[in-house]
Amino acid sequence: MSETHADERETYDPAALQAKWLPVWEALDPFRADDALVDAGEREKRYALTMFPYPSGDLHMGHAEVTALHDVLARYWWQRGYEVLNPIGWDSFGLPAENAAIKRDEHPATYTYANIETQAGSFRTYGLSFDWSRRLHTSDPEYYRWTQWLFLRFRERGLAYRKASPVNWCPNDQTVLANEQVVDGACERCGAVVTKRELTQWYFRVTEYAQRLLDDMTQLEGRWPERVLTLQRNWIGRSEGAHVDFDLHLADGTTRVVTVYTTRPDTLFGATFMVVAADAKLAAEVVAPEQADALAAYLEETRKASDIDRLATDRPKTGVPLGITVTNPVNGEQLDVWASDYVLADYGTGAVMGVPAHDQRDLDFAKAMGLPVRRVIDTGADDPAETFVATTGDGTYVSSGPLDGLSDKAAGIRTILERLEADGTGRGAVNFRLRDWLLSRQRFWGAPIPIVHCPDCGEVPVPDDQLPVVLPDLKGADLKPKGSSPLAAARDWVEVPCPACGGPGERDTDTMDTFVDSSWYYLRYCSPGFTDGAFDPADLKRWGPVDQYVGGVEHAVLHLLYSRFFTKVLHDMGLLDFTEPFTSLLNQGVVINQGKKMSKSLGNGVNLGEQLDEFGVDAVRLTLVFAGPPEDNIDWADVSPSGSLKFLARAWRLAGDVTSEPGTDPARGDVALRRVTHRTLHETEALLEGMRFNVVVARTMELVNATRKAIDSGCGPADPAVREAAEAVAVLLSLVAPYTAEEMWERLGHEPTVARAGWPAVDEALLVEESVTAVVQVQGKVKARLEVAPDVSEADLEAAALADPAVVAAIGDKSVRKVIVRAPKLVNLVVG
RNA sequence: GCCCCCGUGUCCCAACCGGCAGAGGAAGCCGUCUUAAAAACGGCGUGGUGCGGGUUCGAGUCCCGCCGGGGGCACCA
């Protein structure tokens, strides 16, 4: 026997299996999603999507993990009889390719498409169940034609517009960034400290959808990770408050109205000053002439301060007086107006009322400037004017006119709002932290913005039939960042006739943020090759929305928020019948090594290619899936690819040991083994639905162990139950280790492919145990175990428990006060 | 400063609604086979679930307070 094993082990060669089966699968093409089968109602659809990769170099450990996890579910759905759409493509516009092109003096497409081919080859070897026929690249003109088309549709609806405003500027990448791409004051991509610039840029009006982006999260509750929902909620940042109008008295004797936004209108009687954002237009407009120089100097100072400095919480408050006053609408008091950088120009109205007693920031400012502090809510705490600790809790209103005596914040707010509304000086208001999405970039390798600027007609959209606006052929040095788009230098590309009047015009020279490309790619997969629009609504009716999306949490407020926005807009355009693109979301963990993120400087990187060479595709995939819950990080130092390889060889060997013929009826097989097989299949169904893939692997290992035991020391290799078990192992492994599973399937006498063999039917009768062990507890401590029938009645179980000698002894002379029976598993006796 | 998640054997991890704490793997040790080793096969698991309280007949699981780790937000008025 051992000799046979040794010989067989010689032939378990992962590399040979890969070489053998890959071409067979390529020929069979078993994972092509068939529209017709879904339309005919023969199969129910499932849309499985993994976040498409960026083509930088070859695949790495992260790609291996996310796709291995994703593939388990996609393959399970196929086995369960669904028609599965599981497409793949590349997010192939972007800076790394452009930077590489500059370095190598070539076109970014050279680097991009070479990497795509490398990655595609690696994905194929990796044995993923992708439908390759729908492959797309966002940098293909056939793709970005529709990105441009969508931009124009958004613009028609007033959702894409151009405005001048201070924007985030990355001095290293020489381009503007969206708010979402600035992390802790630094560029999300390169880490350079972000500065501000006043520029005219294109925006998507995401803020118009803020409320719906918030409301529709109820659809995602329980299906998206809670922390992603929390992140998005915080990012959208809805707050309720009021707009309050103050009369502002200009130096020239005229008056204008300035509105502030506040969440605490009930503290209006405590306002002792007003602060305007130093960089807001308002400040420059209202400043008294004698203070204009001071404001300009201050502004210069704050511009130099980076966002990093601004973020420091202990940063002292600074500001300048504007030499003017406003009138508090509720009590007629004259308040000085200041300019400061602690007030943000682009939130609310860019102006706030200073209530130092009840807002710490205002209090810090008042302290720095020597401004009065007036308490209007007595919370029982010491007076903020003395402690310099603002009180923000509930208390009794004092010195607050109509509010005096009230002691409830909600009532205070309601009362003051009624008063303001009656006077016409204020009203309830809602504000969002979310800003519009700045989409233009001063870089080359992206989709050109399809607009022509005409001196006579202004912004003119490029007509649909002239799309795509194709990138000019620039390379190398032409792409060097110079603070304006490299496209601007391509004069013969820029200069075009105005599509409206035919006069001389110039193309917009910015390109779109690559997040625009990825905001709709999941729609294009459903309509590859469609030429009358970005996608065919009928295709989306069939496949949409995505049932399961798998990818990293780093996109929580970037890609995922933008995609939700796009979906809602397209829904409003009547092109989609759903409002949320991704029904269910899984954020996989990251692969680390020795407790730390892999990095070159630490030298702890694990090379995917080397792991695949050493252990084979299946063992690496199995290791990643088995390591732990999918959302947990995987420390490569904690896992054992060699252990995975050992297990796969063990499973594979089972198939060779089976001596019964294919098609043997398992009904006459060993019942004990059959029970294990069917219980395993039954349990793994629930585990797979719940994405507990690591436990699925553990259950499969148990089944392999049980089958091994049956062959060696149980019913023997000829028993039909052994065949049934080995075939179940092959199907289970087809989700994780496709090559090993395929080889097992062949050795068991079947035709490829095991991936489409179908999930074995579970025999309910085999899920019921012959007998179960019931425990009998006295005072919660186990005193006896009873073998009972699974369907034992509570009364019988109780009687059996009370008759057990060990139980009788444990009770002794005490009386039984209470009996808890949970048939068939437990009896607990409370005595005393 | 605020919010969220996690803490189970040497390590990675299981444990449905609260119901015998231990499924699976790694490492280690012992055995069978072997001249030997490897491989294969078989065997070996008191830590009571970070700490302290509480609820309950019964708590890893629920509640409260700590400690430790991870993540997010942070002048958003």
C-alpha cells in the first residue's frame, strides 16, 4: 500500500496539472455568461464582480487574494445552476503609466498594454472563472468614447459644470485632486503635501445627490460592511441647523445681508462676534479699506500653510478684524466681523457666528483675540469665560430673551427658529460635508474632456457623432508635467473649429479623473460592443445590479461613492431600473508578512510568482482562502502553503484509490461515510452563502479525512460511499483548487469540467443522526451523557435523565426545583 | 477628543437562537513502514475564552466598566 502511495505521489505535480488542464479549459470556455439562457428563463442570473485591476507590473499577492475569494463564490454559483456573469477588465488610464512613459520616453499605451497582457496571462494561469469575452480596458477609445458620452449627458442635466475655486493641488503629480483623494492633507497617490490653487475646473454635482446617497444606504444595510456605510455616512456628513441673516454695515455706509450657517441657532444670544473665511470672496468684498492690506497679508500667510498644518488640532487660532460690524437679528447688538482660516470658505456659507461660550473653536478664537464670552446656557459647569472650556450640553437658557427658562435643546432650537422665521431673518437648513467632485486633471493619460472652447459660443460640447475625442500621439518628454495639461502643448490637436459656429475653437485640454472611468465599467460589461450608447438598458435589466462585489476597503469613499452617484443619475435618466449598483459588498483583508505591510524598505515582500512556482496555483489559492475569514488580514508568516499542498495531494490520492465504476449508485454505500458526505455538503451550502470560505475548506478537510479512514480501515475503496465522498470532495475543491479538482474528476472517470458538474443533491434523510448525545447537567455542571434518539420527546428525555444513577447521586437529598429540557441535546436540573 | 471592530490552546482559527469550549490547519512529540531519512499512515490538546462586575437554570456568545490591539473621523460651525 505504501508503495502505491509513494508512486502516486510522484505524479501529483501541480505544474503538470496546470499545463494539462489550462488548454482544455480554454477550449471548453465553461464560464461564458449566456444572455439567451437568462432571457429564456432557463437559468437565474448572478452578477459577480471583482474590482478591476490597475495594470502596474504583474499581479501581486493582493490580486491573488481578492480573486481567489471572489472566485469561490462565482464558481459556487455556477455549481448551483446559476448563469454567472463574472467579467474582467483593466482600469488602464492613470498616472503610473504616464510617469513610466516619461522615464522611458515612450507612449503610456506601450507600458499599459504590455502590463495588461502580462496580468491577463497570469490571471489565466491562476485558473479564475472569468468570462474573457467581455474584457474591457478603460483606455481603449471604444471605451472612453462612452466615458465622454456620459460626461456630456451629465452636463446636459446640469450635473457637470465648470467653476473657479481654490482646489487641492499636488505639486509632485502636478495636477488637481478631488477631496476624496486627499488623505491627511497629502496626495493619496504619491504622499506629497497638497496645497491650494485657484483654478477653473470641471465638477460633477454630487452634492445634488447627497441626500439620496444617504437615504439609499438603507438598501445596503446588512449587505455592505458596516464600516463602509459608516465611512460614507461620515463623508456625506449631513447636519441640520439654520441659516441666520445678519445685516452687515459696510464702511461706505451701505448695508448688505450676510447669512451664516449654524447647528446651534439656540445660542444666538451668545454670539459676540462673526467670523468669515479669510479666503472667501465675501471677506474681500466687505473688508473696510483700512483693513484691506491686513487681510491681504493674512491671506498670504494662510495660503502658505499647507493642509497638514491646518489639520493640527492644537494649532493656535489666528485672524484679522475686517473693520466692520453686523447686527445680531435677535437683539440688535453690533458684532465685530473677523476673518480667519478656521472658517472654511466652501462649507455652509463661509461665515459663522462666534458663540465662544458654547463652541470650543469660537472660544479659542475669542481667547486669542480677547473677545467677550457670554454664557447663554447654564449647564451646571463652570463659566467658560473663566475655564476656557466651552459647554456644549443641555442646560437652562439664560440671557436669551424668549428662551429663558427653557432647559431642552430641541425646544430651544424650535423656539428660536419660530422667532427667526416670523421675523424673516432665519430658517431651518441642512448642510452636507460632501463637496462636488472635481473631475478635471492636468495630465495626459486619461479621457479627454469632450468640450471645445469657442470665443463666441463659449463651452461647446463635441457632438456625439464626433466621439471619441482621441488622445494625440504624445510620448516621453512631451508628457512632462508643467502645471498645465500636456495636451495644451499639442497645438494641432487643440485647435479645432467650433462645432457650433465653425469659427476657431480650442479643445479643453484637461482629462478626466480615472475614477470617472471606473464609475460605470460594471455597466459596460453587460453590453460589450454596444454602439448606440454606453450600455444597452435591456442588458442591464438582465444582469444588473451586481449581486456580489469584492474589493478593498480603500475605495470606501472614492470609487464606491462615485459609482453609487453614477448609478442614481443613470437611473434618473431612465437607463437603469435600479438605484444601487452593488447589492452586496465584501472587503477582503490584505496580505501582510510578519505582522507588517509588505514593503521594499522592510524587505518582507512575498512574490506571488515565486509562491506559484514553488507550491502551484491551487496550493496558493487554498492557502489564501483557508487562512481565515475573508475580511481579515492574512499574515503570510502564519499560513502554510506547504500544508495546503500536502492536503491537496491527500485529496487527489483519494480519487486514485476509488475502485468502483462511475455511476455506481451510492444508496447501498456505507451509511456512516454517506452521513459525513451529505452533512458536509449541507453545511458548506450555508457557509458559502455566508462567505465563510475558510470554514468550507476545514469541512472539506474533514471529509477527506473521513474518506481516507473509510478506505484504509473502514468500508474499503470499493464501497459506493467512497466514490460519492471523493466526488463531493472534487466538487468542493473545484471552488478553490480547480486543477486538483479537475484531475480528481478525471481519475474518477468523468469528463471535464468538474467546475460545471453541478452541486450534488443533499439527501435530507442522511442529515439525521441515528442517535445523539444528550448531556444532563445539575446546577449547570455536566453529570451524565445519554444516547438518545434525535426525535426524543422532552418528557422521555427528562425521565431518562432523572433515572440516571449519576444524576440521582448528584441530586442527593436535595429536591429538584426546576427542570430545563432542550431535547435532544440537554437537560439541566436546578436543585436546592 | 469622538465613533466602530477585535481579544478562544504555542501560532492561524472553529463554536447555529445563550446549551458538553475544540472543527480544520501549522508547529511539536510518539508510533507503523524504512538500513536510514523523507513521504505516507496512525496517535497525542485542562486554555475555561484579555480583566472586573452584572443578567440567566446556564455566558466565549447578552449588558456595564476597564485593559490591550486595529481601523475611521477630526477646525464641517
